[in-house]
Amino acid sequence: MSGVSNDDSHDHSQRYVISATNLTKKYGDFTAVDDISFHVPAGESFGLLGPNGAGKSTTMRMIGGVSQRTSGSLSIMGLDPEQHGPEVRAHLGVVPQQDNLDEELKVRDNLLVYGRYFGLPMSYLKPRADELLEFAQLTDKAKAKVDALSGGMKRRLTIARSLINEPSILLLDEPTTGLDPQARHILWDRLFRLKEAGTTLILTTHYMDEAEQLCDRLIVVDKGRIMAEGSPASLIREYSTREVLELRFGSERNATVGAELEGIGERLETLPDRVLVYAHDGEAALEQVHARGLHPLTSLVRRSSLEDVFLRLTGRSLVD
Amino acid sequence: MSVMTAGRSVTEAARSRTFGPLYSRNVRAVVARGLMATKSSNWMVMLSGFFEPVLYLISMGVGLGAIVGTVQGPGGTVISYAAYIAPALLAVSAMNGAVYDSTWNVFFKMNFAKLYQGMLYTSLGPLDVALGEILLALLRGLMYATGFTAVMGVMGLITTPWAVLMIPASVLIAFGFASFGMGITSFMKTFQQMDWINFVMLPMFLFSATFYPLSVYPTYIQWLIQAMPLWHGVELLREISVGSFSTATALHVLYYLVMIALGMILTTGRLRRLFLR
């Protein structure tokens, strides 16, 4: 799947900051991560896209060395995270799915104390904490209590905290889940700056727009397996058409109308609430629909997204 | 974002401190965090932990002691009833403080504050976290023990300089309970299960020869109590308080050393199972 020949593992560790080969994680009978391989070069922004329970977070935990793999091999900056947990984590910044800020400490102290966990000296941490508060737009909250922050601010503080050790790799587990649109855009902007500064970003998400915004390359994961791999644009090219025509005939009729639409566009997808017509030219497809005497309640022509890729690959939508 | 220099120092720090995946010799960061959190948290909780044994000592020792009069202490020494129960109360307070810190406190941090999850995503290993939390419990225990011993002195219950050794001995007792408490807490998932801890602690407090000698019980009950840790703590401190040492004293110390060792193995193993699955 990776498109990279599996020749020499030493060579891999030279070129890739993360190298996973046949990575598998089982909890009893349940296989959370099923034989996946991927390789991430330095500075890339790499995404794991998939629904809840696809194995994204488990993969992240294995990268951080806080979950032991069942089989396969994993190398982070040339080191096995199981053998060299503390050393590997010294290179990592981690933004977990749920904020786990230290509620007993003030905002700035959260950064300082977290830096101490890495064994960093205060002479380094103090200016670094101020710099990061600036970056997270939290300077005026430095002495505030954590529980006085809004959801977006807490998220930014978590990201600032993850950067205290100047990590080469930043792991972001669903960074913007639960945030309002404005807070998401601020966060994306901050992440984009990190990417420009050369930090390798690994992020999981079940938001297509987020993956399209931030990822150079991504894998689509479902039930612990990789369904596809590539850049957002190439995945859309490969698995979908340029445009999509969304038709709604009312929930009663969608299924029956599906048959009458046969032959329009390259492919049809009938969902309970709408019919999707995959076509190079959506407007032209809509004219064909009208020409057949069919009049949907609403119609919408849009560009293909990763959601369509996922639907094509798994037959269901990302956010169930 | 300024660059490489700090990244390199992190690597070096991690390399020089790495001691397997469990321990990175950075306990002091965990302790520093605890002290910083205490600064901003409620001092009343800490003060109540100090006053509880003092109140027991005044009510039982002075009040009940007026009826009881004098009793026979270790080695046949005749002492006042207050002087008899004071070391026992000190042992109980060492136990309570350590158990509170290593159970309720840890339970909350583990399950609600998600503090340890955050810590273990840094260079810290589970052993750093366990040792740090236990050390904090011991620091608190040390403060209580020093305060209580001072109160005993003011009340005229101290007759020998040996009594100063009650302070380090209390810390030993606290260490035993804290190392086990944290391991046991790691099995707990709900508040109802946490109540079981009180269910064990209260009878241990009441029946471990705290207020009267063990000899009042039938033999098999005596054995049961002698198997429990608190009795060893009570006896140890009581012997120290009058400066009467014997082989039994050494056995009490040994009991705690074994308890600490087993407790640390249990706790580290559990933390590893919980957080490095």
C-alpha cells in the first residue's frame, strides 16, 4: 500500500520519521489495528481518516509507545517506541482526543510543569512557555485557571503544551472535534504554521474538510485496515468523479427513483435521504435528470470530497 | 518557532535518564507538580488530617484516661493512658494520610483528571509517576508525624529522647500503606468499590490494639490482627515511644519493608498494565 519497496529497514529509518510495517493490535479476540503499513517522511502532514472505532487512536497510542503492539514493527525516528518509550516520547508532542490539562494548575504553570516531565530546565522553559502562550493566543490568560477557559482555548493550550519540548513529530488525535467553526479555523491556522516550520504532523480525524485542509497525504482506515492511501486530491481522482449531484426526492421515493436514474453519470449511490450521482459535469447530469421527467425536491451540484471516497470504499458515511 | 537546540537537549536528557521503558529518573518533576498543585488547593483538607488524631488524643487520652488512670506499656513500663494510645493514634494517622493520598487522590487523578495519561505521554515512565505520588504522600505524612509528636511533647507524654524516632517510623508506616494503596486503587473503577477501602480501614483502626492491649482477644482473633499491617505500626511506635526495644521491634520494621517492596511491585505492574497496554 505504501508505494515504497520494503527493502532495507535501516534505509527506512533514515528517510522516514515514522515507519510502520504490518502493525497489528489485538485486544483479546478484537482486532483494533489489522496489519497496516505506512511510512511518513519528515515534515509531512499525514492523516488517518476513518469513522469512530476504526483503529486511529490505537495506532496513535502505539506510536507514542503507550500501547504495546501485538505484532509487526514500528520505528519512530529510528527507535522502537516499546523499547525506548521515554526517549521516543522526547521527540513527540501529543494532543489527545480529550483534553487532559492539569486542572489544579494555572495556564502558564501547565506548560512549565509539563516541560519538567521531559526533564527540561526552567531557564529554557520560562521563555518557551511565554512564546507558546503567544502562539496559542493565550498570553492574557497566563495566570487564569484552566477550568475558566473556553473549549477552543483549552484545545489551544493542549496544543501549546504539546509543543513545549519542540517535538519533531506532533500527534493530533481529532484536534477540532467539538469546536465551533471559528475556533476550528484558528486552530487550523496554528497547525498550518507548525507545518510550515517543518514539524511532522500526524492527525486523525473523521472530518473530511479537516483532512483536505491539513493533510499532504492520508490513509483511509476502516475496521483496523487501510482502505486507500494517497493525497486528498489523488484519492478523489481515483475513487470519485470531479463533481457530485445530490438529489432529494423525499425519503419515500429515493430508493424507487434510483432505478429510473440508471445511466446518468458514472455511478449512482442511493442513500436513505438522498441519491448521489457521480459525474464529471454535475449540471449536465442534472439536465439529463430533468430530461427524463424527474423532478427532485432539491438538487445540489458540488465538488467531490473525501466523504465520497469513503462512501465508495466502505459503502457508508464517515460520521454515523 | 525557534528550533533545534532545545530539541537536542531533550534527546540528551532522555537518553541519559532512560532506564528501560518504566523509569526515567525524573521523580522530582512529579513531586514538584504535586507541591505546586497543593499550593493552590485547599489547605483545610490538609489541616483536618492533622487535627483528627489530636482530637482523638484529647478526648480519649485525657477524657477516658481520667477514668482508666495508668496502664502497663511495652516492657512493663507504667504509663498514663494518654501516653499509651498516643503512639497508636500516630500510627493510625500515618495510615490514614497515606491511604487517603494513595487511594482517593490517585483514584480521582487516574479516572477523572486523566493526569497520569498526560504524564505518561512525556518522557516519564510509570515508575516515576508511582514513586512521585508516593513521595508526596510521605511528605504529608512526615508533616503530620512531626506535628503530632510535638503535640505529644507539649502534653508531657514524651519521656525519652528515643521518641523522636517515631517520626521516621511513621514515614515507614506511611510508605507501606501508600505503596499498596496505589496498587489496589488501580483495580477500582467506581466510587462504590472505593468504599471497600473504608470498610477495611475502620475495623483495622478500632481493633489493632489501638485503645487497649491485644490480650483481651481470644487467640485466633489475636493472630488475625497480628497479620494486619496496622497492628505492627501501633506496636512499633509504642515501643519507640518508651524506648523499649526487642526482637519484636525488628520484626515490625521488617514487616513494613516487605510490605513496601511488594506494594511497589504491585503498583508499578498495575500502572504498566493500565497505561502501557
